[in-house]
Amino acid sequence: MSKFDNVQYEVEGSIAIITLDRVRYRNALSDFLMSDLDAAFKEAVKDRDVRVITLFGAGDHFSGGHDLGSPQREEAEELNPTEEGIRGTYRRSWDFDVERGLRWRSLEKPLVAAVQGYCIFAAWAVASCADVIFASDDALFLPSNFQYFSVPWDIHHRKAKEILFESRFVDAEEAKTAGLVNRIYPLEDLRTETLAYAQRVSENDPFKLRMMKMAVNQALDIQGFTAHIQGSYAHYSLSANAEKDPGYALSKPEVKRRPNVQRALDHYLEEQARKDTDD
């Protein structure tokens, strides 16, 4: 049985299975969920019998990204109010996204993420902390210059610019071609195939696996990965605050949704309608 309220945690043999579990809110990344996820990762690392960690999302979607207004968001703000101004926003967001992301990327054990449905903004960042990403054939990824800006490392920099400039979804096939996703499976096979891969990995020596992971991460750090993640947070802060400017180009959605997410959804629905008409 899971020890946490917002994620399921179980161990099967040498594999830890962690599942984001706020289905009603499309697994929105609230303070409470992120804290539970952090604790679940620590539990899996501490357990000497666990050799591989897997990450899933319950329901139809991996995650719709940050929690922008569920009761949990309001409760978290009441318990730990964000200091007014840039200082408070910076501290909350840095701790929530950047510090955790860098730590999760460096977990001592291999982390395999399985993504289905929506994987939007901060959810992309969480998935990108994994060493390996598998996706269902219905997965839809949406990047931005979010807080943990891994996008230029996840895909080629020109492809990153193309997608970011357009503010559009990336389907599973394009994500695989771009290098974000390792493998694509039919939705009904995603969990089984992910766990089968994790099982094969777990049969290797755990210390050897750790050294391999550290060596690859170090190669990226020599190229500037961590410094870039830390530095690009300033660009995120500027652009997020600029959304409040009178001259900001996009209108605020009627629902609790970031303007660029609404833009991407509108374009995606228009494209699907066009395809249906052509068919």
C-alpha cells in the first residue's frame, strides 16, 4: 500500500513503481504532490532492494503541469504563503522546480518515465529528469521556457526553437524523432513494456549502473547543463512577469490555464478538425 496521499508507491521485486495520482486534476503538480513525489524518490533510493525506479501517471494523462488553482493549491498557499514580489515568487518557484529537478536528475538509481496523454510544461520538466522516457502513441508533449529549462538538452536546439516559437504540442512520434522519447508503445502496452525494460535493467550490477549514470550526466555537465538550468531561470522569470504587461500579445484564458497552453490547445484542436475534414 502507498505511503503517500498524492502518489502511489509500490515495490515489485527490485523495481519501485511511483505513480502520480491526482486523476481528477489530470495529475496537476501541486505542492503536496511534488512533496510526496520527492519523498517517494528518497524512499526508493534508500531501499537497497530497489535497483530501478519507474514513474507513471494515473488515468488518461501523465500530467497537465503545474496546479494553477485546485483546492490543494489554495491550501498550500494558506499553509505557506508566498512572499509578495519577485523575491517570494523566485524562492517558491526555484525550490519547487529547479532545485528538485536537478536533484531528481541525479538520483542514484536509473529512473524510467512512462508518459501517456498530456505532458504539459512542468510535466515535461519532471519527465525530463528521467534517464529514459517511454511514451504511449497518444502522448502529447508541450514545452515552454519553463523554470527547469531542459528543452535545449532534450531535443536539438533548432528543433527546440521551432516548437517553442510556435507554442505547439509535440506528438509521440515527433518526440521520438527529436530525441526526447526513447520508445513508443500502444497505450495498453505502455506499463507492461516499461516494467519489462526496468526488469532487464535491474538485472545489472547496481554500482555499475550508478557509475554509468554519473558518467553520462557528468558529460552533460561539462557541456554546461547544470549552469544552463540555473542561469535560464532568469529568462523564465522575466518572461513570466512580462505576461502581466499591458502589451502582452495573448489574452488571459477564461479558465485557469496559461495563455501559451491555451494557444497550443486551440491550434491542436483546429488541426485535428482539419484532419477529420480531410478524411
